[in-house]
Amino acid sequence: MRTKDRISYFYDGFLFNSRLLLSIRACVCVCVCENKGNRADRMKGTAGDVGNVYFGPNHPMKPHRLCMTHHLVLAYELHNKMEIYRPHKAYPVELAQFHSPDYVEFLQRITPDKQQLFANEMAKYNLGEDCPVFENLFEFCQIYAGGTLDAARRLNNRLCDIAINWAGGLHHAKKCEASGFCYINDLVLGILELLKYHARVLYIDIDVHHGDGVEEAFYFTDRVMTVSFHKYGDLFFPGTGDVKVLPSFRYFLFVIVENMIILKVVECYAPGAIVLQCGADSLAGDRLGCFNLSIDGHAACVKFVKQLNLPLLVTGGGGYTKENVARCWTVETGALLGVELASEIPENEYFKYFAPDYSLKCPSGHMENLNSKSYLNNIRQQVCENLSAIQHAPGVQMQEVPPDFYIPDLDEDEQNPDERVTRQMQDKHVQRDDEYYEGDNDNDQNNDGT
């Protein structure tokens, strides 16, 4: 008998057997089924072959953190509670739903060996030191954006209740240019997809940097509300979002302020769905961040948003101490599943990265907390006053719902004629829960049914 309502496992390496979970080069998507009373709390997450790309030797962005996250998820056996999907590579026409076609086209054709020939275009599209051109840049963008689009579509079609794409969350990218290590704004694309089915979408951002690209994209519509908890001032990137939160923001105060504000927002705005960007650079000890959050504090925000019981799309974001990023997003995967994880990290391919204590926990730092309760209360009061000035649950005019993009099952031009079974054909295969068994006799079930 099948133990889950839906089992769709999309892998990004070799198919596992009973003894070997996966031989994976990158992080795959995940979708979860969990019984919750009479209601299935179905969750999906995505991350494609994005862990192998390399921004450069001195660049703080390390997509390898996604591989580390995925292997921790496997080591804690969280994949057994989730449906795993490989995200499709977003088509240029999908990316152009938000981004200008000329910018998308340039990303598609620029390569490291050609960038010297396009100095004017590189400057025009803000490509260079922060946003370098590297091998497989466009494919990288296609995969992480495709994951967020797939997640939004599954939410729209009620195939899951919570969707996770740790590869996504690149919130700085603008319509016509890259910004802050971000090239394609997958969050904007995912929100646009959700707006086909939901009158209002709430975007919450707990990255240490302001989610300026998402806010700018929806600045002139009341169908999207953006709420960003970030560092502002002192020339901190991107220099926008002018409610100032001081460094060393601690767990207790952060969670209290975040929860009170989000409750008020949901009460006033009545969103139909939520997108939550979980940038991990707000953790203590991040290479670029300056907040002082523990992983438990960061995860508490995720747990609170989950309890609102609205369709939820969860993405990654910033995070530049990669072992802490992997810890954080693994804990939050467990939190979304309602699973408390043991502190001792199980053996996995990246076990040595978590030395010397091999613990899942990342405690707060020892910075002095400069945010007094009265100061934070003033921020909360200011936000509540702003909310009281907006229209309660703004309505939407009747209009035809745009169709979902038609994505062909196979692209014959991309198929390898030497392969008898293509990767796409393998992805369509659904493995029964009782196909394999643990132990030496993995292909045979005992007569007593055990």
C-alpha cells in the first residue's frame, strides 16, 4: 500500500536503490505530503542543477551551499516525507513575463570568452564584478527561476500547500538589469504566476538585505504587498527600505516584532497566498550580514508564517557562510514538515564541512543588542499606522485569467540521440513505495509481508 497520496521523485543524478539514496551533483526539488488531521498538508520544493556553477574565486556567492543543503535534507531522511521534482528550465518567454526581452536575450548569448566584446552591453545590464558572467550563467537562471515557477503552478493547481525552492529567492534583479548577485528575479515571476489565481499576494523577506527588486516590480499595484525585515543605513546594500533596524538584531526581539507586524498585515490585507524569502545572511556570523540571529530564531519566523495556513511558497536567498546556510535551510525544511531534527548531524557527503562540533545549531553571536524594546515598538507603531492608511483587502476587477504557459514534455533538439532512455523519460517514472526494501534482500519481500 502506498504511504503517501502523491509520490513524484525528480532526481538530478543517478536513481537511488535501497542502500544508496542518491549520487547527486546538485540539489533537487522537494515536494511534501504530510497528514494533518483530515487535511493533507502537501508541500513541494525545488532546486535544480545549480550547485555546480562558480561565480569566481573571490566572489561571496557560493551555489555549492545548495548541494550541502540537499545532502543534509537527505541525511535527515526528510525526503521520505516529500515529493521530489526536477524543475524545468524556464523558457526565455517565461522570463520575459517580467524582464525585458533584450536583457533576457543578452543573458542567453553572453559567455565569459565573449564579454570583452560587449563592454557597452555589460555596463547597460550591470554585469561585472558583483554580477559576473560565468559558464552556464543562463542555464543557472533558467533552473532557479523554473523551480519557483513550477512551485507557484503547483500551488495554483492545489497540488501542494507549501512549496520550497531553496535555489530561488534572488530578490535584487531588476526588469532590465542584474543587481546584487541576482540576474533573474524568480520571486517576481512566481508572484506573477500566483496572481493568476489569487487576488492578493503577500511577499515576506527576512534576508538581511532589502528586497528592493520585488518591491520595485510591484510598486504601482495593490495586489502585492511586500514586507521586508532588513538592515538599512550606513551605506548597506542596496540602500533602500528606510525603516532602520540596527545591527545585532536578536532572536527574541526579531521574532516578536516580525510576528506582530505579519499578523497585522494579514489581518488588514487578507492575502490569498504568501511568498516567503528566507535569506540566511541574517544569521549570526554571516560573511556579509550583520544581524545576530540564531538558526532557531530564523526558523521561528518560518514556523509562524506556516501557521497562517495560506498557500505558501518558500525560497532561499542570501547567505554567505555556506555551512550555516545549509544548517538553516535544513532546519526550516524540517520546520515546514513539522519535524524536530536532532542536533548531531548524520554522516553525509559534506560531513567534514560542519567540523568541529558537527552540530546543526548555529548560536547567536556575542554582539551587543542595539535595538531597544522602545525603539522596536516605535517601528511597529509606524508600520501599523501605515497599514491603517491602506484600503482593507483591496478588490480586483473582473478579467480573464491568463493561461499557464504550455511547456512541451520533450524538446527534441535537446535530446541526446545516443541515449536509449532520456533524462526526461526517466523523470516521468514514478517509483512505488514498496518497490525496494531496506536490507540485503531489497528486491524481495518476506512472505509475512515484512
